[in-house]
Amino acid sequence: MNRLRSLTLTATLLTLTLLGACGRDESAKPAEGAAAADSDSSPGAAAARAALSVNVTSLEAASWPRTISADGSIAAWQEAIIGAETSGLRLQQVLVNVGDTVRRGQVLAEFRQDTVRAEAAATRAAVAEAQAALAEAQANAERARQLQPQGFMSAQQVQQALTVEQTARARVEAQKARLAVDDLRLSQTRVLAPDDGVISARPATVGSVVQPGQELFRLIRQGRLEWRGEVPQVDLERVQPGQPVNLTLTGGTTLNGKVRTVAPTLNPGNRLGLVYVDVPAGGVARAGMFATGRIELGATPAQTLPQSAVLLREGFHLVYTVGPGNRLRAVKIDVGRRVGDRIEVRGGLKPEDRVVVSGGAFLSEGDLVKVVASAPAAR
């Protein structure tokens, strides 16, 4: 009986062992199938899935203006200082204000004229008195000339009559000169504009008593403004009168002008020379504004690329070109002018090089790419 139980237990254990082995074999088949499927992926297929699609372009010839950039301020072409010419008079009225446009000879202000008119009237009376004395002296001198040959008057008496005549004539001339001074002072009680222009400052105050030369107004002559750009010594010799200049104000407004003249001297401290550019009057420009200018020297040929194709890395400009086997190659280039969305390439590329148009930030040296199209050339 015991032996029979031992045989039965042994048979059961063998059966369980066989069933477990069969289960492991069946579960291992899917894993082996997956491994086999993975092994079917070749290196060429993986590289094909990693290839990026890019657009390419090449150097494009263009004719671009050559410019010099400079900074400077807008100022009055000439600013006339209008001051008082007389003294001791009270300012009675001011007829213009800052920003007013005036004409040559227009009255800007007036002083009180009472004192000057009274002095001029007294001088006129003195002139009349001197003229009467002169008439009497002339009559006496003429009588002396007629009586001298007849012996009725001595030579001394005749000489005295002639001397009185000359003195009376001189007194008349002196009084007339004094009257001219009074008339001039009377005209100076009216302050006139010396030229057409715009009032830029008005220190004059009604009721004040001014002294000769005291500033009353400032006038921008003819309303003309100019931009004074500071140009380095190495570029100054290329600037000539008549060249067009594009000015950009701080707010982005642009103005067009022309070079009027170039300063004959340089600042010894910074070796910068001034370029004077006429600015159109009546616009948004104001004296004292800062502006950046581009002086156009003339058009020159240029080889250009889209700015999106040029990267800046570690201080160098570079582009990606598509080489043999559609592998990328990073090329350092020398850049120059920028016009719109194009940039000038001065060296580093050949005309036949295929340059990636955009997306360079996501590319690396040696990447495999697929060229899908060539970008149209800029015209």
C-alpha cells in the first residue's frame, strides 16, 4: 500500500512539471516574435526616419546703396539773438510768442516812447533856434563884406562877423546831428524782426526796464533746421555735399535730407567730424532732437542671402550648406550690409553652394537632410 502511494505521488509531480514547462514555452513565443520584428529595422531605415526636410537657396546678386551711419542732433541753421538797442526804457508790449512765424521787419515788441518823443521835440526846437541865429550871422557877414572895401568897417570887425557866421552854421549842424540821434532812438523803441523765421525763445517781459544788448527774443532764421552728424575720420573723406541722407528720429519717424557741407576740422578729442545736413522745415523735426542718419554714398554690387539663413554663434556668423550625401556643413561667413530681410555676404561662400533657408537653430553639423525645394530668388 505504501509503495502504491509513493508511485502515485511521483506520477503527479511529473505531470505538473511537464505542464509548467509547456506554459513557459508558449509565453516566450510573443517576446521572441517582437525581438525578431525589431531586428528587421536596418540602420538605413532608421537614418531615413531621422532625415529633416529643408529649403535651400544660393547667393543672389543685387545692387545696394553703400551707406555710412552716424549719430547727431538737429539744431537751428542760424539762431539770431534779438536784443534791446536802447537803455532806460520800459517794455510796453510784446507782440509775439514762442513758435510764431514772423516776417522780416515785423514789430516784435514796443517800448514806451514818451521820454524819447519829448527829447526829440526839444532838439527840433534847438535846431530852429540855431537856424535863426545862422540867418542873422549870415546877414551880418554879408554886410561886412560889402562895407569893407568902402572903409566903413575895419578888417577886425569883418573877421569877427565871418567867425560868428561859421560858428552859427556849426551849431546848426550839431543840433541836426542830435535830432538824428533822437529820431534813431525813437525808432529803436520798436523791436523789429531782422529776418523771416520762427521765434524759438522769448525772454522779453512786459514792464521790465532793459539795458542795451539785453536779449529779448531768439529767432530761427528762415525756419531752417540742420542735422549735425558726427562721422569718424576714416569715413569723412567719402562724404560729399549733395549726397542724400536718411534720418531716423527716436520715435521711428524718418526724414530725408541732403548733405550741405562738411566741417573742415575734426574734434581733436574723439577724431569725429561734423556733417551738416539740411532738414525739411515745417515737419515733425524740432531743434534739439536726436537722430540717427544713413549717408548714401552710391550703389555697389552685393551678394545676398535671406537673413533667416544666417546664424550668430559664439560671435561668428555662419550658415548651413548641403553637401555630398545631403549632409550639412557649417560654414563661417563675413557679412556686411542689411536691406530689408536680406543680408550681404562678403566672403565664405561660393555661388553654387546650397544654403539652408531657415531652421538652422535646430540643425547640427553632419545632419542628414532632405531637400524639398529651392527658395525663390529675391528680386
